[in-house]
Amino acid sequence: QQQVKQSPQSLIVQKGGISIINCAYENTAFDYFPWYQQFPGKGPALLIAIRPDVSEKKEGRFTISFNKSAKQFSLHIMDSQPGDSATYFCAATPGGFKTIFGAGTRLFVKA
Amino acid sequence: KAGVTQTPRYLIKTRGQQVTLSCSPISGHRSVSWYQQTPGQGLQFLFEYFSETQRNKGNFPGRFSGRQFSNSRSEMNVSTLELGDSALYLCASSLGEDSRSDTQYFGPGTRLTVL
């Protein structure tokens, strides 16, 4: 099954709070899990990515947590800022140059 | 380095027509992927080209086709347009050498409207 299920569909967080977006997959062949950030009128841009042999990766305020046994991974945005307001996509690559995207989460950070 | 460029940025066509979209990848990138983005279906993978060969394909009808030239530039063609083809078409380029760390760089997209 080549699907990536993403939740929630939308998220409102207070400035300074933690934004959490969750994704789940079924295909154990997925071997690369990037997250993309998209602003209106722009194409998606890579935010952070992880491989399944690592349980957590942190880059600045962004952290990916990966649970291989549960086939789930999540993005945590610490100290969320209004400038983080965008649509976030989780994705997975099934052992080749073909990326499967989640449905996206629209994040709004209230000032 | 210049980013991924896509032309045209906006396009309006009528049902039954055909359309060609163009993508120029980042210099040195040999892989170009195409995606269709719609509010209802999200980002759907169309196909990926590497060194002028289609290496991966999504689940789209044969009306959707593409090609890549020797300079890595790519074109996507949609024939016999349908209303449901209205979408943002995104092109992404990458080195295309290791799928486990292949960073894709997206262009701004071509907004296609079919009337």
C-alpha cells in the first residue's frame, strides 16, 4: 500500500507553542521520509528529512520523531512563530525516485 | 545557482485541447519529477526522468506524458484536456543519485485552468 496518511488537516497554535503533525505509512519499503513546507504561491521546500535507521532528527526548532515499529513519524515545531504559518507535507520514498506525499496540514500560528 | 524555473506560470485552456509545460532544473541536476497538486488530491506523483529516460511513473492516464532533453530540461504534455486536469503542476529537480537522501527542489509551478 503506497499511501502516507497525515493528520491533522489543519492546526492552529499560539505563538511560542509546539506544533505537532503526524504521519503514518504501511509500506515497509519506504526508506526516506522528508518533510516539506509550502507557502502560498510557492512550490514546496524541503524542511527536514530522516531515514528509518534513526529515531529522531533535530534541526533548529524542527524535530522529526520516527517510530519504525509503529510505522509512524511526526514533525514537531518548537516555539512556533507566525512565520511558520504554511502548509506542511510529510512524504515517503518507496525505495526509488518516486515520492508519495501526505495530504498536507495547514498550520496557522496566532501572534 | 538559479533555482528550478517553470514556464508558463499560468495557462488557460479549453476542454479537448492539449498543453505543454516546461521545466528547467537546477544546473547539474539530472533528475526531474513532475507532480500535480489539487486541493482535493494533494500532491500526486506523475513521473520522473533521469538522463532522458523515464525512470518512475505514477498512476495517471496516458494523456499525461513527458520527456527530458540532453540538457536535463523537461517538458510535460497533457492531451485532450479535461476539466479535472485543472491544477498546479509542479516540477522538482534533484541529483537523482541516491533515493535515500535525494533532496528535491521544487519550482513555483504552472497553474493550469481548463474551461
